[in-house]
Amino acid sequence: MKLAKNLENLGTESAFSVLAEAKALEAKGNPMIHLGLGQPDFKTPKHVVEAAKKALDDGHHGYVMSNGIPECRQAVTRWIKKRYNTDVDFERILIMPGGKPTMSYAIQCFGEPGAEIIHPTPAFPIYESMINYTGSTSVPYDLTEDKDLKFNPEKILSLITDKTRLLILINPNNPTGSFVEKSDIDVLAEGLKKYPHVTILSDEIYSRQIFDNKEMPTFFNYPELRERLIVLEGWSKAYSMTGWRLGWSFWPKELVPHVNKLLINSVSCVNAAAQFAGIAALDGPDDSIDAMMVKFTQRRDLIHKGLNDLPGVECSLPGGAFYAFPNIKGTGMTGAEFCKKAMHEAGVAIVPGTAFGKTCNDYVRFSFAASQDNISQALENVKKMLTK
């Protein structure tokens, strides 16, 4: 077969490779604590599941509009109004099968040879993968330059050229767990006014996983940027709905018909019953999110202290999401070596930092979407491994 050359530019998501290797060891009888995948270990709220069942019973099991049923898109606008006191047109909301299509479609809209796309590193790996796939020039800003792994707004602005088409922001960040507060976002938003040719993709999928009662600095706060703003959001993290494959995004009016065509050409439409579940989640109570965040806060504090107690390991305090991204250089190992040793000797599955960016050789990612008992046991196992 003669394949298209740009297939060689596609990367992958290494967390799934880690999972496969860990599962293979488990199948041979080796105990394993899974701190690799980024998904909440809670059940989808019962009222959300019931809404999906009712939708199926009511006959909602056929094709629907490619951009999402109007009821679901309107529920998203109600949620935006309730959470951010912002009115948006529901015709600018597109329902997606998860968050990745928004990443892919946004980069496809702007990426081509000669175009530059600015993005964070480390970051969710699909961003750089898709940038490379389109033949665009990847322009990274390195979060490891900051001790708390936060981005610097002035540094980002300094990277913009006349070839820049798209700026990607992830806040809170996966994999670092870092969170940039509104004061810095204000500086960035003000600076972006000078560059009207740059579209912003703001990945806000972890907007409900922010610690210490801090405010989510959504880009919906800046109406002057809205005609060149894409916001990636969804249900996966907040409502523990990763397997439902349900996301939503907000788009500049000019892009909506183009992205709708990408939807039609790739997925046709999103599962109808899942969209009714999504409505129930957005319109329903937040009790499940509040309870989840109580647990995540306890886990964050536990893993932050535990990692810093390990010899040769330093970890900043996660401000959002459910990840810790410690520097393990002091152990004398690379991140990849550390992860391999942790899996095979300590029975702990984690992901090397290089899965998220080339500058992260000295880092690993721990997901603390696991019970406190499992986190404590994992930390104890890794400590024994390091002090042998």
C-alpha cells in the first residue's frame, strides 16, 4: 500500500499504552494500582443515566442534527448563562462526540503548511499531533520554565507573528494540574486585542475541577474576543461521563458552517440518547460535582504531600484537574525509566512526562482519580522502590 505521508506525523495518547501494559501484567497475576488514565472514578449521576434510559424508551434512537439537538444546545447556553452570566447564541454551540473532535476540527480549520499554531508543552498530546498532521508549524510555550508549571502571558504574546493562526490554551492544564488565575488571563486577553488575526482555542474541560474555591477565568469573560474564540467544554470530567463520548464547544459565527461540514463528513451526529442525558446533567443539581470535589481535594493534598516526601521527587501543588506532575530528576532516572520501574517493581501505573511534550524528560504524571487508599498504597510502594 502507498499511504499518505502525513499519517507519519500523527502521534498518539500514551496513557492508553500504559493501561494496556499494566493490564497485561495484571492478567499474569501482578497487582496493579492504576494512576495513569485521566478519568474520574465516580459513577455518572443517577438522574443523568435515567434521562438516557427515558430518551431510549421515548424512541430517541435515530439520526439527529449534525450540530446537536436544539434542546441540548439550548441547555448549554442556559448553563453558560447560569455559570458565567453570559448570553450566547445557541446556534454557535456544536455538540461533539467528546472533546477531541473540537481539538481536531479547530486545528484543521487553521492548520496548513506555512501556518503557525501556538500551544503549551506539556499538554494533552492530541494538540501537537494534529498540528503536525496538518503540516503547520508547531510553536510551543514551555510550562516547565515556571516552578508551578503555569504559563506566562507575556511569553505567549511574544511568540505571535503574522503567520500565527491559532493560539491554544488549556486551563486548568492536563497533564500538570496547574491553574492560571484571572489576573494573568486578563493580561493575556488585553494583549490579544492587538492581534486580530489570531483565533483563540480555550480548552476549559476541567472548569469544574478547580481547588480552593477559586474562580474559573473563562474566555467567555472577554466579549471583545468572542468573534475569534473557540471554547472546548463538555460532560466527561465534571459529570464522570468519559465513556458517553459527549462534549460541546462554542465557535466564531464564521466557523460554524465549516465545522458542521467536518462533523457531517466524519461522525454524522452525536448519540441522541446521550444528548438527553447531557441536558439532565446541565439542568440538574451540582451535588455530585460538589461531592466529587471534596474527595478530589483530599486526594490532591494526600498525593502532593506524599510525592514531596519521596526521595529525589519535587511536586508543585495542583490548582485544578486531578493530576500531579512531579519532577523526578533527583532520583537519577528519566521519567520513562521511573514509570517503567514503578509499574514493574511497585505495581503502580503512571505516565512519563514525555508523553505530553519533548521538554518533560524529568517529569511523570500521576492521576489522583483513584481512592485515597489506592493513592496511599501507591505512594508507599514507590517509596519502597526508591529506598531499596
